Amino acid sequence: MKYGHFDDDNREYVITNPATPFPWINYLGDKDFFSLISNTAGGYSFYKDAKFRRLNRYRYNNVPMDDGGRYFYINDGDSVWNPGWKPSKTELDHYECRHGMNYTKISGEKNGIKAECLFFVPLGTWAEIQKITLSNTSNEVKKFKFFSYNEWALWNAATDMENFQRNFSTGEVEVEGSVIYHKTEYRERRNHFAYYSVNTEIDGFDTDRESFVGLYNCHANPEVVLSGKPKNTVAHGWSPIASHYKEIELQPGESTDLIFVLGYVENAEDDKWESKGVINKTKAKEVIAKFNTTAKVEAALSELRAYWDDILDRFIIDSGDERLDRQVNIWNQYQCMITFNFSRSASYFESGIGRGMGFRDSNQDLIGFVHQAPERARQRVIDIASTQFPDGGCYHQYQPLTKGGNNEVGGGFNDDPMWLILGVTSYIKESGDFSILDEMVPFDNDESLAQTMFNHLTISFNHVVNNLGPNKLPLIGRADWNDCLNLNCFSMNPNESFQTTENNSEGSKAESLMIAGLFVYYGREYIDLCKVIGKEEEAARAQQEVDNMVEAIKQNGWDGEWFLRAYDFYGNKIGSNENEEGKIFIESNGFCTMAKIGDDEGMCEKALDAVKERLDTKYGIVLNNPAYTTYRIEMGEISTYPPGYKENAGIFCHNNPWIMIGETELGRGDQAYEYYTKIAPAFLEDIQELHKTEPYVYSQMIAGKDAFKPGEAKNSWLTGTAAWNYAAITQHILGIRPALQGMLIDPCIPTKWDGFKVSRKFRGYTLNIEVKNPNHISKGVKQITIDGKPIEGNLIPVLEKGKTYNVNVTLG
Amino acid sequence: MKYGHFDDDNREYVITNPATPFPWINYLGDKDFFSLISNTAGGYSFYKDAKFRRLNRYRYNNVPMDDGGRYFYINDGDSVWNPGWKPSKTELDHYECRHGMNYTKISGEKNGIKAECLFFVPLGTWAEIQKITLSNTSNEVKKFKFFSYNEWALWNAATDMENFQRNFSTGEVEVEGSVIYHKTEYRERRNHFAYYSVNTEIDGFDTDRESFVGLYNCHANPEVVLSGKPKNTVAHGWSPIASHYKEIELQPGESTDLIFVLGYVENAEDDKWESKGVINKTKAKEVIAKFNTTAKVEAALSELRAYWDDILDRFIIDSGDERLDRQVNIWNQYQCMITFNFSRSASYFESGIGRGMGFRDSNQDLIGFVHQAPERARQRVIDIASTQFPDGGCYHQYQPLTKGGNNEVGGGFNDDPMWLILGVTSYIKESGDFSILDEMVPFDNDESLAQTMFNHLTISFNHVVNNLGPNKLPLIGRADWNDCLNLNCFSMNPNESFQTTENNSEGSKAESLMIAGLFVYYGREYIDLCKVIGKEEEAARAQQEVDNMVEAIKQNGWDGEWFLRAYDFYGNKIGSNENEEGKIFIESNGFCTMAKIGDDEGMCEKALDAVKERLDTKYGIVLNNPAYTTYRIEMGEISTYPPGYKENAGIFCHNNPWIMIGETELGRGDQAYEYYTKIAPAFLEDIQELHKTEPYVYSQMIAGKDAFKPGEAKNSWLTGTAAWNYAAITQHILGIRPALQGMLIDPCIPTKWDGFKVSRKFRGYTLNIEVKNPNHISKGVKQITIDGKPIEGNLIPVLEKGKTYNVNVTLG
């Protein structure tokens, strides 16, 4: 069963059946103000921080699912319905949801009335615009009652659902004209309020939820909508909402637009009040005025579209396969932008409460985003590095509102520092801006401790070198990339988190082969960087450390057929054929083959063959196998999951690309691409019902072969999967790979391909690349010409800004 | 509009209209296993700790309100309905809910089928029993489909609603016969599981919520119930539930009982499994077998009733006013037991997540509970004292599961220590058990630091003496009784809690007149205790300190017409006529008049007259006035509430009794009793709709005169209001007051009363007290006879256990 389809021309996914197997959502907003919106208009908005500045109340995991959002009700006398089907679920004559690039259009039609709803956050604006076009598609006059509905959250999403003995007494609103202002706690420490406006005179309103909905009614049948009579309530405590009421009359064929603005305002401390107890509304009114006509809204939407045209123009593939093209040109890039903006904070699986920006996550997210807006990537990588400790360790997370490190989670995840090298070098490779290395960057957000970014990289590199275990391999600390492999935790208390509980790493022998591979891979990036900027001595020193690590891996990290995963606290092997469960893992085999460790000895080929044999499935590569069937206190959270789920033998889509990239290093393009298509959502349209989550973006995990329902996906949207798959397909399979000194062309494609075309904007110029594969090989560049002139090797040097170059590549 | 009525003979409140203005709830369970149950069967169960061991998922502040509970569905072919009306809200032919003493009966009838549901937790049992009696009240054969429904929480109520990226992959169940076992995380660190059984063979089941309800359906119309076809699903992740399905056929007049058991089991670490992956069900089966027949269930209910007969027999008044009698004899005592059990952890206003047992709260709760079960009070007061610090300070809260102090909240609330004196002396006065003073009691739960309980009291007393400010008055610390008067907090960050944020008391001059009055009042109790146990020297020392405090209050705490409330950080007055807002407060005027400070100089009369004039309203006494209209950073949370709510001029029912008691000290019985009846729920039946919360228990707060809707109550059930009003009416108005060396008789009643009778069980004997008021005065005992023999004074000495005495009291 299919619930929708792609519309590539409009860069939209079109949902035609609202009862999708899970709410299928989209994201609105570019920088400070964000919204989540489902295909039935569920979801919520927030300003910068989904925990501390949430505008609307949204109840996760509710019954029914996805109950709460920006709802419009039409009472036409015969029936009550919503353009997005929910919450009334009244059957519509026509329904359609179009999720586009940071906008969503939902339209519903019933009994000759059509309601087309456009939702977006204009660029640089702290507000969500909702334009509702109401049309009479019948031959008779239509009179009906129209209601908006939005429930306010009391800002802090955590206490909003916990502290009722306080919350039920604090709610406050103001109503002025057609604008409803939500000002709870503005009287005290908050300098911000929210508002919900409509660009027309209204015939009534409500701001008290219980009065509007009725205590025992639900969103499907609010009392006021059913009766058709607003109560003009002003909320005092309990649960404030915002609902406008408007009586509409339309002649046959007539249309009218209503423009709603749901916005957020901050005022300076000395400018909070218009008069005693009356909030200063100036800024809100400015925003409302900015979007109070259809023309203005359409102009803002055009601006947003142009913004996305510009972003997506930077990498365009024409492969001949529309699935690959839409994946690379539209949806994967889009998801990369979203993960850059949201890290892991707010999705329909991430409640926006628990997690801030991850140190490791955000560095990885950069590799899928940096070409879209290098200047934003630059700021991000500086923000990230600012939460590093002077010894090279890092806060594992930081709060987006304050940019301060998250003390509750702390540090001690020993892979974190190496990812900073990835972040910084990715930025430089894309932008050519080496000046970031000279930026003075704080430690622990303390400006007085600032050192250059280059020193941060050196310190990051050294943090691994300074934390080696008995096998000369990196000590793992709390965890490496796999947050659930907790080798120093030994938790027996179910009330504590594996990530935040105290670690007992004193005397630990727990080492990580994943960090070892990571160190070799990004250590070489660091060495390359040192060489390019003339730090030959440091390069040589680092080379020695990398060589030592390679040797240690070959000596102590090779299990005979694949790379070990780790040594535990006591020095026992993990991910070895000696183990009964968890014999083999993705992570170490991914990074060690990416780094081609022991390639001459055949290690990489053996390792990847073992992955294929033992971890590959119909729906992707599982993280490890056999799955753990019992809790292993010495391994931690990984063994808490039922077999086939999450880190315990689930298909963790984030690290499948590491195997794809490893395969490209071996030149096995058919295998790399097969892995790619198994998890790329655009290739999974036929299993939408099983896959369950959105068919246009990656999910973090797909249930593995040991699970109850293999192929069922979970945790869509916010996952490093987006960036890594984008890197794998563009840089390693298509082989269009930014380098410190230009653009490397190094495809590794399926042998049956005749070639492909890519248009790539890079450092201010455009490369129109055409790759031809006359001999149907996977890898090996025979010749490259630029505007007809052949070059040596496969590195396109830095070219002149503003120009367009035709690059012809022949494999052979 | 009335929604129900009292049934005093059965000690029940009978609700006849299910659409109460707020869910009206009851509590089940006596010691370890507890349930909340609303009049429509909403609510949830937990084992000991409402945060860490929650059995069922319950969504607070949902739309519709109170959606989630133990639901039974009947599909009779024509309609789908629930005996408790919700969630289907199908109109019933008859509905009734009877909330009794730790049990609730809900019955519904429709189309000739009657379903009577009995809910209770048998004494000492870790399970809720649900007996459903299905009857055919028609003249024809009835065939229908019957479904149970219960949604499991994944144990930790906080992460259950936050951490979906994990939770959706962890859920696990087992189904064996008619029992559904919920074992999420049992595979790892948990040693406990839950189960839901029925004592009959079933015709099907479901354990996967989405399959049962349908993703976009709701509890009002679950897919499986509508179709009448269970799917026999076994949950893997997502949201596990338990639903039994049974086809029922009843002849005219026939009845059948179904007995459901919702239980909790803990197994030893080495006894967790029956076989690999299969949980050890032995203990669950034992409990199920214990309650598998109607006879067994009825016997258990009788046992519970006998338990309550025994408790409530200990104080029975016959006043001639049924409202007062039901208040004193049934509902106030019942609420005292509930607050003792739950502290402030779980109600329909307390989410069970944020707060454990309060040091201050639990000591005060004791005064309403101690006569019911002195041995439990003894253990409680030892648990409380064990969380004291060696310097006399105290953890403000402790966790019921571990009994360890709550580090997140910490200490520094400078009134806390004095309440321990109240707790211990209340216990001794009731029980006569002075041996508690010799108990060795830890500090900070560290046995190695243990000292005698008496030393704890000395150290508590000294903590005040050692923390005096410039006016020789007690420094307030984080707060005194009023958690929202934060004089050392200066919070500008809306994301921090006033209670848990770092205090800046260095150099503070913030002093509390409330603690000063408290110190004098309970300091004298301490002195009396010292004298009785022969510690004359300590008594003299303490007397000097108390005298000093009285002097300091008279010198620096008297504002001319009433007692000041406090001095702020800078030494400025709070609660003074000099202030524009917050001129006068309840707390200091309550405790200073209770302690009769400056009574000779007329201070008490003036202060109470000022309270009457400035704070008294139709619905009770507001906490302060005029209300604060702006945030005052130097005062903290109190000024964050809109005027008329909570601590900002709300009617805080907890401290109204302090004024009542103060009035009795002045002998003004009419005024004391008028205050009592204004807030006592049994007297408010006629304003049920305005009052909103349960008409059988106190609420923490009623909206004050400055509020939008004065008289509307919030935060019912878990409040010190219960204990204090019980103390005020029984010990100070009726004047039946336990003392260290017997029972004091000192009534202060309305002048119009002719008298009253009380039967009081005390220290193993029974006092049948009859008070006569021939001259219609308020206060003053002219003569007391015991079994006809007059005694000196008004203290009934300790009498012989096992006997019954007739005590005749004549006022005059």
C-alpha cells in the first residue's frame, strides 16, 4: 500500500492518504524559529531550544498518535471537519499534503468548500505563517464557521508536563483585536511572549482550553466548534490556548485568504511593558504587518524557494535513475540541513527535552551540510570546539540556547575529539578558508583559555595519543561512537542512564578499535593539513603516531577474519570469533577498512567479506551479530535491547556508509552501491507500509534480522545517517570529493553504469562534470579534461571564482 | 449543580453524574502498592515510588482530561460502552461511582446489561483487584463482547514520556493462559515485572497498543473493540498494553463475576528466570490464586473494611451537625492517611515525578495521622530524622524507594529542623512511647553518624539558635514554610527552579518571623519534653533561648498592628504596613499568635483582628495582601504568581488553621469555627461547581479575592491542609488534645453550641467524652469528671489500658 509519491519538479513529497503508518512530518524554519509539522498539521514550534522555549503544547506518544498541532475547524452546519483530516477525522472529498523544502501545504475539501493551508517560517523570521485559502467550489453560496486552534506550552517543555501544582495557576494571555498574546511568566523572569494573529477582524475567540474543548471532549469534537459559538474566554491559569472565530460567506467560485501568524518576541528588560501589566507588543505588530497580505506572504515564500534553489544548486546529479537523483539532489540534502539545524533535539522520536547539540553528532552532520552554507558551518564548528576541555576531552553535548556544555551528560567519550578534526577539515576542504585555523577558540566556553583552532586540533589528536591502553589502542572512556557500548559503566540500577551515570574507568583496560580506526583515518587528515600549511615537523610527529596505531591495530586488533571491536574492562575481546554473541561489529570494520589498515595483507577484503556474510540483510547491514540475548553488565546498554533493535543487531543506518566507503576503497562499486540502495529511502517506496516512517528521509534504525518485524524503521529524521550517506554517495561512490587543494574526482560506481553527470558549485565556481564509463568498470580515472584540456591525475585544482568549467572524466 | 452526595453510613462519597467539574479521585493501597482512581476509572498504579516504579501509563493534563486508566469495554452489538462512562462516553441508563475508604465501586448499566466494578488493593498486597460483576437485568438472553484495557508504563514515569528513541524498541511482554506479563527491561537491570490476569479462560487478547487502538483511533473507539475481534498480538517495542477478550452470554437475571488482578512482582537476581528468556512467574501466580474467587475477594474487602473501622473508631465525634461529623470522623481522617502515604508525590495535580517525601511536609502530616497507626508514625519519623545533617539542617526531601535524601533539592530550608520536634513530640503524646528518644538515628542515612533521637531534637533546636540574623531572628535560608518566599535566590533565569537554584545567602540579612514563631511554639514543646524526662538543665537553657526569641520578636518583629513576615536580604521589612504590597501575611501572625507572643501587650488580638480585616474572605483567609502585582527579584517565586493564586494572595488552606488555632488561644471560638467551616469541604457542597475539586477532601489552594474566579480550588488531596485542619478542629476547637502526660481537654467552640460528644481511643483505653456548654461560652473548663469522679484541672492523666471511661466536661 502506498500513501504518497514524489513530485521532484516541485521538490515535494505528496501524501494522498492522511492515515500514514506513522505521522510523516516536515520541518519549518531556517535558523532561530522552528516548527515540526505532520501530514495532518500536528506538531509544534519553538525558538532555538525545543526544551526551554517551546511555544505549543505537544503530547508525545499519545492516543491517538500525533494529537495536537495547528488545527483549523470548519463547521458548515452539516459537518465539522479539518483540512488536514485530523483531529476530527471527518472523511474528506479530497485530501493532499505536500511536504516541500521548509514548507508544507495541506489541503482538504468537503461539501463544496476547499481549504488550502500553507505553512512556513519566512527566512530570518521568528514566526510561522499559516495562509489558509478558503474556496467555494460549488454552485451555491456557502456560509460556514471557521475556527483556529493552538494550545500554548508554558515554555519549558519538561516542567510543562510535570509541575501542575504550579502550572495550573500561572497561565496568562492578552487579547487585542485579532491577536491573542500568550504571556505566561512574562510578568517575572521571562523577557519573551508568543502571539497568534489573523489578518482580519474576528467574530469571537477563546483562550481557555477547557471552555473551548470541554473538559471531557477531545480535539476531535471541541464543544465550541460543535456549538458554533465562541465564548470569548480570557484564560487565567489552567491551560491557555488561542482560537480565533470567523464567520465566512463565499459566493460560488469565490475564494478568500486568511493569514495567521504564530510568533515569538523577545523584549529588552526595560522595554517589556506598554503600561503596567500590559505587554509591549511593538515587535509582534511589526511581524504581523510584514505578512498581512497574500502578496507579502507569497513573496516571502518565493524568497524561501529561492534560498533553497541556491542551496540545492550546489550539487546536482543527473544519473538516469530518478530515485538516485531525488535522493541526492533533494531529500538527502534537505535532511542534512535539518540535522544540522536540529542535531538530535526535536523530532517525533526525540522529545526535544533530553538532548542538546552533540559534539560528535554535529561534527558529523557538517559533512552533509557544509557545501550548503559554509559560513554557517564555520560558526558551528567554532561553537562546538568552544565546548572542548583544555585536555582535549569534550562536553558530549551543549545547549543551543546558551551554547554552554551540558554538565548533566559531561564528557569522557573518547572518540569525541577526533570528530573535531573531521569538522574543521571538512569546512576547509569545502571553503578553502584556512583562516579558521587561526581563530581564537575558547575551552569550556572560557574566553580566557582561548587558543587557535589549529591548537584545538592538535590537542584533539593528542587526546587519543595520551589515552592508550595496554594494547596501545585508544581507551574507550564512557563510549566511542556507539553510545551504548559502555565498557566502564557496570550499571545495576535501572533508574540511572548508561550515558550519565558515573563511570568506573580507573584501572580499566577497555580499548576501542573503532577509535583506533577513526584515529588513523582522521589522523591522516590532520597530517595532510599540517603539510599543506607548512607544519612539516608536526606532520612527521603525527605520522609516527598514526603509524604506531596502524601497527597496534594489525598486531592487537585483527581477529583473523575481521577487525575486533574492542577490549573490555578486563582486557577480554569484544567482536571476536571467540565470542558466542557479538562476534563481529560494523564500526571497527568500517573505519579500519576506510583507513585501509592491513590492506596489503588482505585484511580489508577479508573484513568486508565477513561483514557481507554475517551482517548484511535484505534491509541493510546490522550493527553486530549474533545479537546479545542477555544483559552483559560489562558491555552496558547495547545488551539491554531485545535482539534486532537499535545497537543490539539493528540496522543502524548511520554506519552502513562506513562499509560502503570501505568497499569503495577496495574498488568494489557494485557492492557499495547495493548497500547504498538498500537503505536509501527513495529506493524503498514499495515497502512504505512495512518501513513505516517517512519515505523521503533516512531513519536512524531499521529493525534487523533478529527482530520481530525486520525492515520496520524507527527514529526518522535526526540521525547522522543523513550526512554519512550523503558523503558516501557523493564523495565516495560518485567520487566528487572536496580536498584541501581542490576537488578530487574518484568515482567507484556500479559496473553496469554508463556514467553520470554532476553539476557542482565549489569555492565560487561551477564544475559541470560528466563521468563516462565506457569499459564498465567501477573505479579508476583514466583521464580528466577541463574545458577540453587534460589534467594530470584526478585532482581538479582551485579554479577561478565566478566561472563555469566543463569537466570530462573517463574511467578506465 | 450537584454531582453527588455523601453516604456516611458506608463512609462513601457517591457520584451520580460522571462529568464532574474535574476528575474526582480516590486512592487505593495501604503501604507498598498504590493506585489513583478517578470517578471514571482513570488513573494509574505504582509500587512505592510514583516516578521509578509506575505500572501504567497516565497522561497528565491531556485532552480530554483524565484519559487513561483501567478500562472495560462492552460491545453488545448495538453500542460500545464503559461502566465508568469514559472513555467512550456512551450515555448510560445508570451510572454511579462510590469512593470509599481505599476502595472504589463504579457501576454502569445499559440496554439490560449491568457492570459493577469494584477496585481495591487488599492489605499487604502488591496488586490491585478489579472485580467486575456482569448482570443481565433484562428479560432476554444477552450476548456481548467484553474487553479489558490497560497500557503499561515503561516503569520510569519521566523517561517514559521523554526517551522515545529508546523506548519504542524496548517493550516486551509474555502471554500465558489468561495472564499478560509486562517485562520490559526485566532482561537487564530490573528485577521486577507486572502482570494483568483474569480468573477465567479468555477468547483472545492484545498486547500491542497500536494494533488494539489503531494508530489514529482513541480510547473512545479502539479498533479491536469496534470490530469485536481481538488480534492476539504480542508486543515488540512501541507501546505494550494488556487487553483480555471474553465472550459473555447471560440468561435473564443471571450474573457472573470476572476478577482481574493487576500486580507487581520482584524476584531475586538469581531467581529471575524460569528458563532462558522466560520470566519466573511463581510469585505472580500465588497472588492470582489468592484472589481467584468472589469469596476470596469479598473476604479481602471485609478485611480492608475492618482495618478502616479500627482506624476511624479512634476518634468519633457526635456534634449534631452531620457536616462536621463526616468531616472529622471520615473524610479528614482519610485524607490524613493518604497524605501520610503519599506526601506530595502523586495526585491529579502532582505528577509523581518531581517530588519525594518532604521533611517538613511529612512531619506535619504526622499530626493528622499519628493516632491512626502510631507504630507507622514511629517508623516514619525515624526515616525523616535519618535524612538530617549533623549540623541540624535537613534534606528538604527524600526518595520513598531508597529513603535517601534528594540531592537535587538539597537542604537549607531553615524551618525544616523545628518540624522534627513537632513530629517526635506528636508521636510521644499520642503513644506515650518515650523510648523513641533513645533510638539511634543516622545523619544523612549514614549509620556511623547515628545519635539518639533526643540529640536530633537538640540539634534541631540549636540549628535555629545557631542561625540568627542581625535582628536576633532566625535566618530564613532558602525558604521557611513558604517555599515561594525566596529571599536569597535572586533568580533571573526562567529555566531554573526557585527551590533548587543556588542560593546567595552569603552576607544575607534575610530573617523569618515565621520561623521565629515556630521556634517559640515548638521550642516550648521541646522544653516540656526535657522537663518530663528530667533534663532540667537543658530545659532551662532552651527556655532562655525561647525567651530571647520572644523578646526579639516583640522588639523587631512587631509592626504596630500585626507581626512582620520577614526581613529581606538587605534587611528591609516584608509584611509591614510600610510596604505597598504584601503588607500582611498569614504565617507569622498565625504562629506568633499560636505562641501567644506579646499577648499581654495586646499584640495577638491586634494581629488576629488585622488578619480578619485584611485577609479574610468569603472562601477562606488569603495568605497575604495586597497581592504582588510585579515580580520582585528579592522575594522570588511568591511574586511570580498572578494575584490571588497560590502563595500570592491565594487562600492557602494549609495555614488557615494556624489562624484558627490562634483564635482559640484568644478564646474566640465563634471566629475560629467560622474560619474552619469556610474551607472544610463537607461544608461546601452547595458550591461544588465553583469549587471544582473533590467535595470530600481539602485542596491545597482556593483562588483568593484578587483572582479571576474566587472560590475555585486547585491541588486537591496531597496537602498539609488535611493534618492541620484535623489538628485545629480536634485538638484546638473541640480541644481533645494529647499531651505528654495524658489527654488535655480544652475546647474553644462556638458560643451557640450546647456541647458535643467524642469517643476517643488513646494509649490503649477509650475516653467517652461529653462536653456540655450550659452557659454558651466558647472556652473554659469548669469541671471534668471521669466515671463521675471530678478531677483537678483539665488534664486527664494516663489511665488503664483496655478500659473505657466516661468523661464529662462542663464549660463555664
